[in-house]
Amino acid sequence: MSAKVLPLPQVITIAEAAEAFLARPMSETTRRSYAQTMGRLGALHGDLAVAALDGATLDRFADTAWGACAPATWNRHVATLRSFTAHARRRGWTVGDPAAGLERRREPEDRTKAIAASSLERLFRRADVAVREKCLWRLLYETAARADEVLSCDIADLDLENKRLRVRRKGGDIDWLHFQSGAARLLPRLIGDRQAGPIFLSERRPAPARTPAAVDLCPVTGRGRLSYERAEYLFKLSSLKVARKGWTLHQLRHSALTHLAEAGVNLPLLMAKSGHQNLRSLQRYARPGTEAVAAMTAAHDPARRRR
């Protein structure tokens, strides 16, 4: 009687595992960031079996690729590698954690990222800013949301009567973003008679060779969804007119949370509004900004009390 031949276990290469890792549901911004890391890993070790990837190999690779980069860049790539190896373990493609030896580096904190409310208001009120930009900026500030979350929303997600917007958060959770009267007044002007499609549209129709998916097209105008890159560029360009340095869209979220914390809003409410899953990551936003510290210092100046 011949012995039973068992099938050999399937060998998954790093390139194949990376493709599956990037195919999971995630925001386009996250996918682009992950793809940068996985592209570099795949170019050097794509043909290697995931099971053969050990800590020493991954350490050498990360140090060669990003060892001389800024801490924030290093930490971003390390986080991606950790997420990738965790995914591989869950799928049974590898045993152990080859990314365990990769340590985060301390990032010097920039405590000037929060923009003064008065400066934002000056920008929001500029006559040379289009309705689309004013609406987006106010919506990001009033909701304290991530820019890619808001840009991915469609008209069907909007509940204007209750001043809220249904959104898919980072990680895939469905949630409501709550906004205020500033955005509520601008949204009808922006949308007009449109009943479907993205809320924020690009300036012109895409070229035939670059037509996006149907979900990213307006069925009325044929224009595509406004991209994060274009929205970021326009915000930086406009903010240079009221500040020495162009601001980023992320600073609207940062500023909103800082201003709410200064107003006494507690951390659980800030977590619910911002969609943070980790209290530690929220706390760097929820500290008084430089404007509040300056006002407190001036208010307690002994020379002022003598006047």
C-alpha cells in the first residue's frame, strides 16, 4: 500500500502578500501611504516567501530605506510594516513577528500647528475665495474631521436639516459628522440642484483617458470628485495671503480640537467628535494652543494689574 502524499503548503511571496494587504478596505490616502512602503519592500524582497522574512532582514531593509529620514517618516513606514506583518500572521502566512524589532522614534512636537480662530475667520471671509473652498474649509473645521473623510462623502450622505454628514471613518466605521451654521449656509449654494454624486467636485471634467469610477463622477455635470491633493494645494495657496507660511488641511482638524479643548470640552466628547480611537493620540491636539497661553500670560501680568 503506497503512502498518502500530502499537498505542499502554498508559498505566499511578499509581493503577493503585499497585493492582498493593499486590497483591503481602507481610505485612498491610507492606501497611497501604504503603497509607498510596500512598493519599496516588494522591489527588494518581492520574490521572497513571507514565511522566510525574518527580523534581521526587515531591520536591515528599514534602516537602509528610511534610516536617515525624519522621525515622522520613519514612524510612518514602521507602522505600515507592522500592520503588514500582523496581516500576514492573521492569514497564517508567517509565524512570529519580524517587525517586532522595529522601534518608533520620538517625533519633536510642533505646538504651533493650531491656527488662531481669528486668523481662520479672516481666511473664511475673503471675497476672493470660491464657495467650494469656503464650504470645504468650514466643514473640516466645524466637524474636526479628516479631509479625506469629508472629500469622500456624497450628496446622499448629507442631512442638512440636522446639520450632519454620514461618513466612513478611518478603519471603516460609519459615523455622523456634525457641523454648524457656517457650513450649513454654504452647502446649498455649493450643491444647487444636484441630487447625487460627490459633494465636492473638481473644476472641470476629466480627460477620457483618466475618467474615474462612476462613484466619483457627478451624473449631472460629468465632473469628478475633488482630490485631496488639489484641495490641499488650494488651501495652502489661499492661506499664504493671511499667514507667512501656508497651512495644511490637517491643521483645520488640529485647530478645531485645540479650540474646543480650550473652551472646556472634555476628552470623551472630543474623541466622539474627532473619531480618534486612542486617547493618547487625541491628547496632543487637546492641549491649549499658543494663543490661549499668550492670553493667560497677559492676563496674569503684574504690570497689567497695576493699571
